[in-house]
Amino acid sequence: MAILDILNYPDPRLHTVAKSVSVVDEVIHRLIDDMAETMYAAPGIGLAATQVNQHIQLILIDTSETKDHLQVFINPKIISKNGEQDYEEGCLSVPGVYESVTRAEKVKVEALDRTGKKFILHAEGLLSVCIQHEIDHLLGKVFVDYLSPLKRNRIRTKMIKQQRDR
Ligand code: GNR
Ligand code: NI
């Protein structure tokens, strides 16, 4: 396994739209293993392939306390959503920034698991927030895109300075 580099905002590659996965083969399995190691090491509760510069529809999530409930979503699609919730979000690609974002309260998601089998999941609370945050990455969207242009520009400047001074 290997720890992969995570793209940092405002890297333009974070705005790439991911392609769907046609076959769940050993190449995908290798990427899943490396992304899992990367996510747990960060540490984060989710990771989208976009963040490690792999532009395919693959996301990993583990919102468990014990960090032993890895959930893999290939070609995830939100088939229904309802309600609203505000959550203070963070992102491994925007380190040190936490801002409130309004999203759906509950989502119903259809995806393939790591064996290529289709499943449907009903999520609410943090898991629902995380699924929506990760699917946004696959669409080339980062949570700061929901903030005002003023806030977003302040974050952009802060990130550029942070990366320059590292
Ligand atoms: O680790 C993460 N924590 C988090 C907290 C609130 C809302 C969303 C997230 S996802 C984030 C990991 C990440 O950047 N995934 O793309
Ligand atoms: Ni993120």
C-alpha cells in the first residue's frame, strides 16, 4: 500500500469532472487500498479519487468512531434527497478551513461496492453530509464553492500563502 499526495485548493485539477468506472478490476482495487491508507493517515472521514488526481467515480468513507467501517462507493448517484441541514465542513484539500454548508438532510444513494455489486444506501446526519461532499468532488466541486466570493477569495489567498511558506 502507499500514501498518495492530496491535491490542495486552489489546484485547478480539483475542478475536473470524474469519469464513470466501467470495470472494477485489480487496478481499481489497488487504488481503493492506497486511498484507504491515505484517508486513515490524514486522518479524514472521506476521500474522493479526484483529491488524489485520479479522475474516476470512486469515493471512500468511514465515519465510524473505531475507523474500521470502510465504505466504498463506485459510480455513486444520489437518487433522492430531502430536508436540509447545516454542518461545519472541512476538507483534506483545504487544510485548516472549516465553514458551515447547507445540504440535504437525508439522501438515498445507488452505487457499486468493491466487488462491482450494486447497492442502495439511505444516509442521514454526518454520513449524508460526507456522501454529498465526496460526490461533489467527483463533479469538480469543493465545499468552498458554496461560500460567498469574498470568503472564497480569502481562503484562496490563505491557501496560496500556506503552500508558498511550506
Ligand atoms: O475528513 C473530512 N471531514 C469532513 C468533515 C465535515 C464534512 C465533510 C468532511 S469530508 C473530509 C475529508 C475530505 O476532504 N473528503 O473529501
Ligand atoms: Ni473534501
